[in-house]
Amino acid sequence: MKVTTEQLQPNAPQAFVDARRAATDELAALEPRVPKLTIVVKGADGQPSRDAVVTLDGVELSRASAAAPIPVEVGAHLLRARATGWKSDDVNVTLAERESQTANVELKNKVAMPVASAAGPAAPPRGLRTAGFIAIGVGVVGLAAGTFFVVRNNNKRDDADALCGGVVCPRANRDEISSLDNDARTAATIAWVGYAVGAAGIVAGSTLLLLSSRSSKTTGARVAPWVGMGSAGLEGRF
């Protein structure tokens, strides 16, 4: 069939022209020998079914193919059909060369349709509640650490001011004062990080505890704090 539809150029070699002519002759002789199968699908009421899905040897046929005679190979074939709530028995057909046959496929077997569960939504996992308490615990520790380092920052600055003793700091105390100032700045940075982690932990923990009291629609929710250079926050999925 492919050769018979091949488009040849006007100056195509004679061998190509002869091949197309031979293919046309062979196809004309072959087509009457190919078996033809017509499939008729009927519903439980005995009427033709227009919405059935038909498979031939496991391959789904288009609706147009299932409604018209189709060429098949010589030998045995297996037909099945299904529609909403119904299916057919297996139908076996065997066709010989040049034979045309009609196969009747009946949708007579009911298929159980899935039923939505009447049970209420499942309870959220216990891990959500546990994670909430852990996050709050982390938050409390972070806030406590932030407070500790705020106090440490103030103490270091007080010590530095005491060593300075006036507007101009004594040269002999400058190294010690500089060290105290550095310690104070470090304590301030750690304090900010502690407060950020603490706030994020408290918010995350409260959110997780709130989610744990809701229906299973929130199952799979996740909230986690994050801390970066000079920033902190929460990321989550609901």
C-alpha cells in the first residue's frame, strides 16, 4: 500500500515506475484474501451500545473502526468490550482467508463501581503534634539564648566604658577595650540570631499544633524555620 501511494517525479527511474505498478497489481490480488471482521456491541437491553470501548487482541479500537468491517490477520482473535458499569465476556473468533465475519459482543456483566468512603477524614498524624512541641522548644531555647547574649553585650560594653573612664580612653587600656567591643558585637550578632530562631520556632510550633487539630485535609503539611545571614523566616506547605 505504501508503494502504491508513493509520489514519483516525472524523471523517476524506470525501476521505480515498475515497482509501483507491481505493487498495485499485488495489492489488488491480496485485498480479497484478507479476512474482514465486523464487531457489534450490544448493551444489557439488547440494543447497540455507542459508548463501549472495544479491544481486539488487547489493542483498543477507535469507535469508527469498531463500527465498520476491519481487516484482520488470518487466525484466532480475542474481543472484549466495556462501558460504564458493564463489561462483556471474552469473545473468541477465528477467521480464514477471504472470510468475512460478524462478532456479537454483549455487555451483560455488571461491574462494581467504586464507592466513596463514608468514614470521616482520617486524623492527622501524631508526628505533626510532636513536631509542634519540638519547634516551640527550639523557639524557647532561641529566645533564651538571645536574651543571654543581649545581657552579655551590655556587660561587655559597660566594662569597656569603665576602662575608658572618660571622653578619651587611656592608651594603655585601648587593646582591652577593643577586645571588649569585639566581644560585645559578637554577642549582639548571636543575640539577633537567637531571637530570629526563637521567633521562627514559636511560630512554626504554634502552626503545627494548630494543624494537628484540624482534619486530614492538612495531612502532609510541613512548616520549618530557616535562618540565613542577617535574615530568618518560615517555609512550609499546606
